[in-house]
Amino acid sequence: MPAMGPIDSGFLMVETREHPMHVGGLQLFTPPDGDGGQFARDLVQTMHDSPVGKRWRMRPATPVSSLGNFRWQVDDQVDLDYHVRRSAVPSPGRLRELFELTSRWQSGLLDRHRPLWEVHVVEGLEDGRVAVFTKVHHALVDGVSALRLMQRACSPDPDARDCLPPFGLPDSSSAAVQSSGLPIPSLGDVMRGGGGLAKELVTLAPNALKVASRALRDTGYTTPFEAPRTVLNGRVGGARRFVAQSFAMNRFRTIGKGAGMSFNDVVLAVCGGALRAYLEEMGELPDTSLTSMVPVNLRNDVNDVGGNNIGAIIVSLGTDVADAALRLQVVHESALAAKTTMRELGSRQIMLLSALNVSGLGLAGIPGFLSVGHPPFNVVISNVPGPKKQMYFNGGHLEGTYPASIACDGMAINISLVTYDDQVDFGITACRSSAPSVQRLIHHLEDALADLEAVYA
Amino acid sequence: MPAMGPIDSGFLMVETREHPMHVGGLQLFTPPDGDGGQFARDLVQTMHDSPVGKRWRMRPATPVSSLGNFRWQVDDQVDLDYHVRRSAVPSPGRLRELFELTSRWQSGLLDRHRPLWEVHVVEGLEDGRVAVFTKVHHALVDGVSALRLMQRACSPDPDARDCLPPFGLPDSSSAAVQSSGLPIPSLGDVMRGGGGLAKELVTLAPNALKVASRALRDTGYTTPFEAPRTVLNGRVGGARRFVAQSFAMNRFRTIGKGAGMSFNDVVLAVCGGALRAYLEEMGELPDTSLTSMVPVNLRNDVNDVGGNNIGAIIVSLGTDVADAALRLQVVHESALAAKTTMRELGSRQIMLLSALNVSGLGLAGIPGFLSVGHPPFNVVISNVPGPKKQMYFNGGHLEGTYPASIACDGMAINISLVTYDDQVDFGITACRSSAPSVQRLIHHLEDALADLEAVYA
């Protein structure tokens, strides 16, 4: 039984009913011959016949958490009937009904007696598309890697019929994803890297976050904008919503070109506009602007993603600004200022800060975080580059790939997006009670995009 | 915030990922006009428009278990979108696909931030039938009461269109179910009744089961047959299977008449035959016979169900006997002997023993239970009288009503059956790993029934 690293153990230890610690996402496929039911059954058959990579056969040896670390145990009898699950969308089979299912799945805890993953294959969508919802524990694979694996399982060749599911990919491929320079380092990556500061954080039990809190202070890093207290930054319950939507990338690009700003600026401004409308509708819009933590690549060359060049910035979303164009301007300037600040910090400090922010472990463990003062930021918005061309899985056309992430105490909404060829795929994970009816954000995103198009397109 | 009784708190405290403590069951309806999708949507609409009785608005005030008792809190904003869930059976829409869904639902923990119940309305069955799967925490209502409430929500009038869901029934009706003399007392009922012996069991935290163990010994009650150790009596995981099947009651009656034995004798012999085939298939059939704990009414008049006349007997299932007719004989004699033993015990002793056995709390808390010696019995088989005539819910014909129960350490299979007019509805709840592929029991039940018919019908 290989020992589990303290970080991965940490992900299991901090997990409660209220904080499921799994990541994953949704993929939508158009079946090659239009028969969704048949494609779904074939998909399930392919998965059943697939080998299961070693990583996907690992389960915690001790189902009950303890003060010590967990150990991994290799499950020699993985019950694929359990892990690969068929479902159907109830009538009338719209995305709305699909999101009722994905929300439910994103809420439930994985069974620790088994390898920590589930795949749901869903038929019954009115247009014949087939959905695949994947759920993997963060102790097994981080969110970005999960997404990469799902993409890597696909092929650019529409005629390829030898695609294997993510859990069936050769371990070397799977390992490559783990060790490659990812745009977002997991806290585990930082910890494994060693370093004096990092070593202080060697366990992640809630009390250890005191150390994290101190480390954060010691970096001398101050947020350029103070985040207001909002309904999105209290305690969360156990239920989640997961909703998703694709937008044409060209819409963002056109606005960016017209305004002379980056794609990311436009994305953040659109999110800001949507969050403003969402909170206003609830009568919960604060006077000062919401801020977002945004993982960023600090180098210009996107292909050069060495660990030291990764960071996270905190950006104002301009939610206090009613005018869409002005909001974009505010976001742009805020992002510029934040990037400058980050450049002045040491690389290890940046990584630690980023990793803490994106680790999904929540900030509630830092004493007083929830009750005193202001949150360090209000939401997390992350942007991950996806496939640059159209992809297929055994002939099924990948229509979209939407990341699901973790909501936690202090951070009720996570917005993740993936660029896929000529589109941008949004996945929104939120606490069902403290961020009620978060599916409305989808419509607000569309409206915010249209508002900017009215000015710049 | 009303205080929660120590017993109901106990049900919450002993609950873990491995021991979900909810009960409920499956109901199958034929829609009045054959349109399953429409009937399902109407059903959901009826539930959404329904009032929510006080009991169904109660949630634990503290989501995290503690050493003290839980308190109930009344939820004034019950989110029916959360509690009432639509689903569909994937193609080809057989019962097999339905049971994949019910098994999944029976496995997951209820969200303690909300009232502890869920209703799943399922369309997409190939024959247009609509399934309703209900899940209620044992702290809220016991299994028999849950079943009664589901039945009480129905009407014998096929033209009635004013049926309310169980959670919308007037509280008095709901309370009546709770306080009526039920064929099986919950442990809570026994405890609330007071009495010196019962008072010893005032908390149900695992250590308190030591007291239970002693009380059990002190009754002087010995089991007429020693139960062998089987794969069904070890530790369970968190995943469940729930499968169900109706049989014509006449088949059991005809055999009973032919053999000169009771309906219950035939039921137990059929279960014994099925369990024998199931274990034999796995190469796990023990040399000596499995025994079953069977809750029984000790008076002949089924309408007289005063608390003192309720008991539980332990009966040999004759699984060591290959011949079906001989097995029925063994079961008959064993049941007769067990009933005699029970009559000689004091009524309070019987109730305590029965309640401990049927409480679903598991026996693993008794030190050494799992590792030393023999289990007190191998399975639980309970038989609850249901409606005596055909029932309807807003025009939908109730085809069957199948109870789902609790599997726990030491007891991986629970077989519950309900008599409904001219049929017998079996619901089987089992641990997915220690009782693998328990759906096979359904076929084995049919075979065992046919074997007896070959002799007596």
C-alpha cells in the first residue's frame, strides 16, 4: 500500500458533507449517426471494455479519516458497473433538465470504499446529444488535469474508433498530465516542491491554515481592491448547482479588439456584469465592487508554462459600475495593476499564494475569516486553454467541455471556462443555498456580452 | 427549536458514509391515459403545489454530529425543487435500468442542512409506467410508517384527483401513523415507553450497545438455531442495491394450502430457497442453515396490534436442504418452535429484543460481534400488510409498493415485503460489495416459488 502524500491526505481529511472535494466536468457529444441512445450505450460499452489505469484503481486504504495520513490501496476488482453510470434526462430533455442531474451529482460525496471517481453517461436530450459528466476526487487528480485527461481521451479524427476513456489511457499519458507544467499549480505541486515556506504547510488539517494565514501576511502581498462582504462569502451547505454554457469566442475577441483590451479583460468584465445583475436581482449588490481571484500565466508566451511563471491576481470586476463599457475599463486597469504587483513578488511567494487561492480548500479555516473583516476576494474565475481544433470521441463530435469545480466556505461560486477551438465553454459550480438559482448567471452572461457588443461590435 | 429525542438523535449520530440511515421505497404507477411523461410532470407539479407538513419541514439544527443531542429546527423555506426530483430511466427502459437508479439513490446520504427526505419521480420506463422513489431519514419516520404514509396518500377511487403527496398530508394523519399500533415497533417507540430495561438504552452511541448486548443476554432468550458465519454478516460499504418484484399472492396461498402451512411459512421457505441458490452460485453456501430474524404479530387477530403483542422470531431458512418441500417443512417447524419460545418471554423483553433487531442500528457496535462467534441471525425478512384493495394516485394506478430498508454491518441483506391486494411486493436492500449482484435474488425467488409449486400447486 503506497503512502498517500500529506497533501492528498489533506484533501480527504478536510472533506465533509458540506465540502465535497471532487472536480470534473461535463462534455456534450453529437452522436455520429444521430442516435443518442445507441451512442450512449456504445460509450458505456467502450468504458466497460476499457482497461483501468493504475491511478483509477487507487482507493484510500482507510475509509475513516484519522489524524495520520491515508494510504492508497490498489483495488484489483474495480466494479465498472458502479463507476460508469447510465442516466437519462427527463422530458422535455432540455439543458435545464440536464443541469438538474449534474447539480445533483456535483453534490454527492464519492464512496471512499472504491476508487474515487464516477462517470455518468446521459441520454434523452431533446436534440439527441449525449452528455458525459465526470467526477473525480481532488486527491486523485486536480481539476485542470481532469479536464486535460478528458480532452486527451478525444481525437481530432472524426473517423477514429479506438478512443479510450480517460481512465483507460496509458498511465504514462496520465502521468504526463500530472507532471507537466500546468497553468494552475495545485497546492500539492507547491508543497511537493519543498522550500521553507512551503514546508510550514505540511498538513492541511483546518488548524494548519493558521500557518497559511501567517504565510499569506508575510508575503507582504496586499490586494489592490478590498473585497466587500457578500452573500457569496459565508458558509456553504452540501448541495451544489452545476450549470454550463458555450459562447462564440469571436464575440469576446471582437469586443476586445474594439476596446483595445485583452480576451481575458473581456471575460472578466462579462462575468462582472453577470454577477452584478445576479446580485441586484436578489437585492444583494454591494456598494463596492466584487473582486475575483484569477489564476494567470505571467509570461506572454502561452506555451512556456514553467512553474515559476504561474500566478494568481485579484481583479476588480466593476460590479459597482452600471455602464458596461466603463466596467470593462475598470477591469482592464485593475488587472494591469494586479499583474504588476505580482511581478514584484518572489516566484515562490506567488506560487504559494496562488496555490492557496486555487486549492479549493476554503478559507474558512483561517480564524475569523468568515465573521470578521472582508474576504480576500469574492469569487474565483479561472480560464484554462482547451483543444484548438474540433475533437471527437469514437465518432461523436465534442460539442463542448465544461469544467466543474469546488465551492467552499467563503467562496460559494466558482466560474471556470475552457477555450475550445472557436468557442468559450463556461462551467459554474455553486452552493445551492448561499448562491440560489445560480443558473440565472447563464442568462446574465449572455446579457452582459450583448451589452458590450452594443458598444464595441 | 424543539429538542430531538435521544433515539432520533441516535439515528443521526450512528450514521456514517457506510451506514446511511434512511428508509423508504419504490412505488410504480400506470398513468391514467398512458402518457408517462405527462403523468410524471403532473405528479411533480402536484408535489410542488402541495403544502409541506411540519414533520417534513424539520431539519437537524446542527449539521455536525456532537456528543449531545441534536435539536430540530423548522425550515420555513423548504426548497421543493431540491426535495422533489425528476429523473428518467435510460434506454431500453426496463426495470433493470430503473434499479440502477434506485440503487444509486439508496446509497447516498441525505443533506442534513435540509429536511431529511427526497422524492424521485421517474419517467422513461418502456411500458409507460412512472416510478416514485421515496427516501426519508429514520430519525424522521420509521420504515413501516413511511410505507403507510405513501399508501395513505393514495385513494381507492380511480377518479379521485385531489390526492396529496405523503409530505402534504395533514399532520394529524401523519401523527396517527406514528402513534398507531404498528406491527413493528421502532426502537424509539420502545424507548419512549420507558421501563427500567429500556432506560438503560437511553443513548445509542456505539458504546451504548454494550448495554444492549447485556440486556439481550439477560432476557435469557436463546436462538433456536445457531446462525452460521456467512459473507452476508461482515462489514458493509457505503453503496447499496435496491431491487424489487411483485408476485401473485395466490401462488403462495396455493402452496400453503397444499402443504397445510401458513402464508408466512411459504414466504420464508421461498426466501430460503432463493438465498440458497444465491450463495451457492457464489460458492459461499454454508453447511448449516441460514437463519432470519422475522418481526411477527403474536396474536392471531391481525387487527389487534397492541404493542405488547409484537415480537420477532428467529427462524431457520432451511438453506442447507436441497429439496424444496423438505425446506418448507424445516421452516414451518422452526417458526413454530420460535413462536413458542417468544410466548414464554415477558412482553417488554420481547419488545426490546424485537426493537433492537429491527432498529437497523446494526449489531457491529457490540464488541466482538463481527469477529468472534456466530451472528444471532443472517438476514432480516419482514412482512408488512399493505392495502387490501387496488389504489390510485390522482388517477394513476398503483401497480406495486416496494419497501427499501437499511443494510448495516453484520446484516448485508434486508428483504421486506408488502402484501397489496392480490399480490406480494418484495423490496430487497443490500450492500453492493458484500452482497454482490443481489438483483439475482429476484430470479432465485421466482425459481424457489416454482419449485414449491411443482410439488404443491
